[in-house]
Amino acid sequence: MKLIVFGATGGTGLQVVVRALDAGHDVTAVVRDPARLGAGGAVGGDPRLTVVRGDVLEPGTWRQDVGGHDAVLSCLGSRDRKHPTTVYSRGTSNIIDAMLGTGVRRLLCLSSAGLEIPPGTPLAQRLVTRLVIQRLYRYGYADMAAMERLVKAGSVDWTIIRPPMLTDKPATGHPRAAIDGHLEGLRSVSRADLADYMIGHVEDRETWGRTVEVGS
């Protein structure tokens, strides 16, 4: 397949690029700073990798590169916890506009399991999530929620993936997933497992138009 990845220099995005290349796919990575991609030689020199310098908030820098791909994988993120952000909502809106303009239909995008507290969550965990985690990440979560609303209203074949806390542990090879539901005992997922799930379910129609929790 031909995949285009946004947020490719982040922890998860880089895993998506590396593991997609390892699986034999052609990958286009849209990045603001190409020098950050493939630090340590992870993807440097791979002939199936095309790097496009661009900012997701400035679609004129990459819009023409979206066409011809089988799917878009969005791994957008923001490290700024102190200020409101629009990188998720505006960035994804720009991506969808480009997809509609170039005939690309398939979109997988990352959100967060922290947006919701599942029914039956123990009181202590519920309080930690509501009073600590959701407050700490309130700006990011607000923008992710806006992103989810616009994705669901869009005319593309979308899957929203909601991971919990991300780790740099090795891939287990068998990430767990719950479609339109919640995983029992969800605590964390390795970025490698998350990347494997995204790549492995690009063509899985069961996930189209669905929200998926993924965990290790």
C-alpha cells in the first residue's frame, strides 16, 4: 500500500513509519523538520520513503502530496500542556479537506482513551482520571474531542483510535482492541503495538466509521 503519515517525527509516528516500511509499504512522511525523521538511522535511505517538508496547519505545503495514497495515518500530537491547541482539530480538518480534494478515502487518526471514563471504573481510578489526568491534559483533550466530532461528520472512511498511556516497550505482537467499546484493565500500550495495529487495520472494514480502544 501507499501510506501518508502526519506527525511522523513523534514517538508513535516514527514507529508507524518504521513498521510500515518493514511491512513493505511505500510511505510518505509529512514533517516540519526532515532532519528529525529517522534519528539514529531508523529509516534513513529507505527507497520506499518519501519525505515532504510541511506543517499540518499550513496545507499549502503538502496538500498536493496527498493524492495517490491508499490511506492517511494521522499521529498528530502536541507537547504543550499549558496552552490551548488546535493542532488536532485544525490539522485534521486540513487533512480531510485535502483527502476530499484528491479522492483519498481512508483515514486512521489517533485520539486518547482519556477522553472518557468507562462505566464500572473503580472510584479511585475514576477520581485520578477526572481530577488529575483530564485536568493535566485538558487543552489537548478538548482539541481531540473537537477533532473526533469533525472526523465523524466528515465524508471519509475513518477510524478513530484511542490509546491509553503510551510506552516505549517492545511490541508484544498481539495488541488488544475493543471496537466501539472499552478494554478491561486498560493501562498502557507500547507505541510499537499501536503502530502495528494502525498499519494492520488500514484495510479492515470492520473498523471503518468506528472508535477503537487499543492496549497491550
